[in-house]
Amino acid sequence: MKKEVLYPFVLSFVFSIFYVGVFSYSTSCLYTNPAEIVDPSFYKLIGWGWSEGKLPYIDLWDHKGPLIFFINAIGYILCGSEIGVMIIQVIFMTFTIFLVYQTYIVYFSKSYGIILTLFTLILLTVGYSLYGGGNFTEEYILPLILASNYCVLLWLKNVQGQPSNFPPKYALLMGLVLSFAFLTRLTNALSVCGCALVIALYLSFKKKWNNLLYNVFFFLVGFVLLTLPFIGYFSYLGILDEMWYGTIVFNLDYASDGVGPSLHSIKDIINYFFLYPFNHTILFLSLLFVIIYPKRRLANTIWFVSALLLSIWFVNSDCYDHYGILAIAFVPICFIEAKLFYNDQKSLFSKMIILFIGVTFLFYAKKTTLVLCKLPEVYKSANKSIVKYKEMINVIPDKDKGAFLAYNCKTELYLYLKILPCFKIFSLQNNIINHREEIKNDLVINLKSGRIKWLMVNSSIKLHSEVSNVIENNYFLIKEDKTDNLMLYKFHQ
């Protein structure tokens, strides 16, 4: 490996250890029992269960693709704890930092590349740590999206207005991105699908039919390379239908419930803009350059369609901060396209565009102060919920802990108390059973049969009526904590 590549890669690795160690508090060894949000704790629990012989979608269920559970399972196999997941995160973050830097130095000097890379990481911190402390699907796919954008940028640099073949190896990479998203969260691939669509249309317009067919073939090969092993695995176990339901079918229903952002006032619109400013900035910037900057029309058409597809999803989603991790891949693109326009025009207008980008991103970077204020609190304070959960279940004999389920409680209790739930729907039960009658019926059967011998309920959330009736008729109350709305039941034999 050349020094020009080796040194930045090693530095990226060293910095990624610091970055993940500090900001991924859901997996970092620096923090003790931090309060977590739903997604990372779901992935860790299912990954841990898979490493112990439990099967995703059968024994432990969530509506994500199997790859995110597999990544967490490998982490638990490596170290027997979330520290193994952190090691995998460091590997992915190393490639993220390295590819951000490599993208910048396509058009910037190495010194500017370092400065801009550090600034980009500051921007990444908000989506990465403010909402839940790492271990997101978006975090793992980000280096692949960056690699795809980097390849497209290199190809565009060589096109320069002339018909040019698109390298099939780049299409292979795009197919891998789609496969990775398909096996985690499908919407994560929207920006890369936008790139692929415009490039396919360009090759068609230029009558590059052979090159187009080669690229379609390699795109499909890239998709199959990662997807086929998982399909084969779940087919062999006879549970492929369950994987399809959890990965695709349930999410179509779930997506229809997305409320989207409130855009009733100017303030709402401004707040939404600064929720995902990188995506919105490249969306407007690329559209402007398509109109006024013919030299980069193809490039900016690609970026516009990519950002547009993400924007359509964002506006129909629940607008969580960590979704914005996907748009980090547009930060280098914004600076590069603005620089190229400035180099050609050297006008007051081009300077205003650069100023607009800088001010917008700096304003967003202010949110980093929220992260820096939050981390010391997470570091110093143990998770108070865990203390309450321990107190509630200390009456359960060790031999019965394999027959325990927490209903509408936090997922982290299983992780920190080292208990695998005895039913596949282990948290947010009300939300999930409302989407599928079979899951509700399965839960009722398990409750009536006594397979769930011990049940802890969060009484602050109203139970599903049928579940409530089963508990009333088949369980008796052992312990209650009225302050924290916790009730522990035992099956009445």
C-alpha cells in the first residue's frame, strides 16, 4: 500500500477508535449501563440472542433486515459483549473517515482535505450520538455510500462533457450498497439508487448499450453477492417467509404510519431544513447548478436526483436525527461543487454560495454542543431504570429467568440483566401486535399456556384489551412499583 494511502488510513483508524469510544455510548466501554433508545438495543439483543442460538424473526423479532443483527451477533461472538460491536463499528468508522478524506482530495489539497474531514465528522456527531449513541443501520452503510459517491466523482472528472463508459466495477459497488440496504433498511440506498438511475439514463442517451448492459449485469451481481447467502441460510432453516415479512412486508405497513414533519409555519419549515441541512443544501445547490452551470450539468443532475429521493423519504418519515447520517455523504459533494463553480466564475454570487454553505453547516454544528453536554451526564449517571428493574425481578428464581418477559418495558433491561426474553416480541408489544393479528394471537397463546411464567408490565401504557384479559384471568400480581408504574405477575398454575 502506498504511503499516500497508508498514512491517511492509519490515522483514520486511530481517530475512529477515539470517535466511536466517545460518541457511541450504546456500545463503548467508557460508559456503564447508559440509557438507550430502541433501535441499537434491539439490534444488540437480537445479535446476542443469535450468538447464543436464538433465531431472528422466530425467537427474537424486529422489523429490520438480518444483516444488522448479524453484525451485532459477530460482535458478541468476538467478545461476548457489546465491546465486540464497538470493534466492528471502529472498522466501519475507519473506512468512513478515510473515504471522506479521499473524496475531498479529489479536488482539494491534502491540508484542506484534513480540515474539511474533521469538520464533516463534527457534523456527523449530531445524528450519530445525540439521538441514541451509535450502532445504527445508517452508520454501517455510510462508508459504502461514500465509496459509491467517490467512484461517481472520479468518473465525472474523466467525462468532461464527452461520452464515457461507466466502469462496471462501480456498478458492482452500487449493487452491494443496495444489497446492504435491503438486508438492513431498504430506504438507506435511495441516494445511490438515484445515482444509478441518472447514470443509466445517461448511457442510454449516449447509446452506450453494451456498457449499460455490462453495468446492469454487474449491479445485479453486486446485489446477489451479499443477499444470496442470507436467503440461502433462512431458506435452509425453513423460515425465509418470516425473514421477508420482517424485512419488507411489515415495513410497508409501518411506513404508512409515518407522520412526517409539521410544515404549517415558516418556523416549522426552517426547523425541518436544519434537521437534514446537508440533503436540502445539495438539493437546492445542484438544481441551481443544473440551470446556470452547464459544465457540471450531468454531475449536478446526479446529485439532485439522489438528494430528491432522500428528501421524499424524509418528508414521509418520522424524522429521527439519525436518518441524517445518510446525508453526510453529501457534505463533501456540496463543498466540491461550490469550489468548482467558484473556480470557473470567481464572482460575488459564487462567493455567496460558499458563504451560504458554510453558515448553514456551522449553524447545524451548534447542535454538537448538545452532544457534548449530554455525554458527561451519560458517563456519570448509571441507568436508573436498570436499578428499578433489578429490584422488581429479584424475586424470580434463577431457574425461571428463561421464562420471563417484560411488556412495554425498555429493551436494555434484558441486556444489562443478562436475560434473554422467552417470547420473540420482547418490547413495544402494543405497537407491533396492532400491525399483525398472528403475532397477537401467538402472544395470547404463550400467555395462556404459561410458557411466559413471569411477566413484568409497564402499567403507564394501556394494555391491548385481549392481552389485559388474559393477564387478569391467568396471572396474579406478585410485586408493584407505583412510582415507576411497574407490575410483576406470575402465571397461575
